[in-house]
Amino acid sequence: MVMGVLSVAALLTPLPDINHLAKMPEYLSSPLSQVEAVENGDRPLSVQQAMDFIADSRMATSYLKSLFHDGCALLDAIEDGHIDEGADLAEIINQYESSAKVITGQLTLLKLAYTLAESSEAWKPHVSLLRNHASEILRVLANSRNILLRIAVVLKQYLPPVQQTRPGYTPCSSESSFREAVEISHKKLGLSPFFY
């Protein structure tokens, strides 16, 4: 096992560009948005048109697939190595979680778009092709989101522990403070005093 130190740059490598993610449904739903023009003629898409529309949106999935593979490689590296102590992990985790939220929103929009396209007259002869394409795109998008969330969860393990104490509470460190805590507890529970 090779132990290395992961720098901030390495931790951010699979992090997607938020602007690119925001435009992703536009690229992935291009076959659907172009259907309107065809539907105005009240005729179904030809096989060539359907294949062209799907090919256009498939190009956009290559970005998501590379994001997924980069994320898997980073996950392996995080689990095998050490993280640069100067890294602001809380901010990096926040960026991963924000990207995952954006992708979740895009998933919802694309599911709706593909559902509408399936009910469209233009896609009726090619519904099975559209369904296969939609399930592939949605799977790639969901996998990308899931890898971003997994990276965030694994990175949280490297955050320094947060003390979960109540204000004014100090753990028992001496016999007298322990005895006092037991007496208070017995009074609250209505038990007889404990004598040692």
C-alpha cells in the first residue's frame, strides 16, 4: 500500500464546475427540446432524427462519466493515503455536498423531461430507444451524485472531532465530583442517597 499525502488540488480534482452542472440538463435534454419543432408538423421523428438527437446528448455524458471515474480514483486514494493537514476540509466537503445537491435537482428535471418526451407523439415510434437512453443518462447522473456524496462522507472522517458538551458541564475527574454527580442523579430519580 502506497501512502501519500493528498493535496487540496488533488481533493478538488473530481469536483465538477457548478456552472457546467447547471447547464447539464440543457445538453442532456437536447433531444427533447428539439422535439417541439418536429411536433409542430404533427409527424413522428424519423429514425435518423431520433439517433441524432440521442447522439447529441450522449456527448454530454462523457463529462459525467469522467467525473465518476475521477471520483472513484480519489476515493481510493483518500482511503489509502493521508490528507494534507493544511486543507480546509470543511469547505471542500461543503463544495462536494453543494455539487451533489445541484445534480439531484438536475436529476429531477431530467426525469420530468424524459417522461414528457415519452408521452410525445414525435417519440412514439422510438419510445424504447428513448427509455434506454433516459435510463442510461439518469444512471450516470445518479452515480456521479453518489460518488460526490461518498467523497464528502469519507472526508468528514478526517475532520477534527467536535466536542459535544453542554455549556457549564465538565466531565467528572475527581472522586468528589463523581460523588456529587451520583447524589444529584439519585435526587432527580427519587432514590435513596448512596453511601460508600
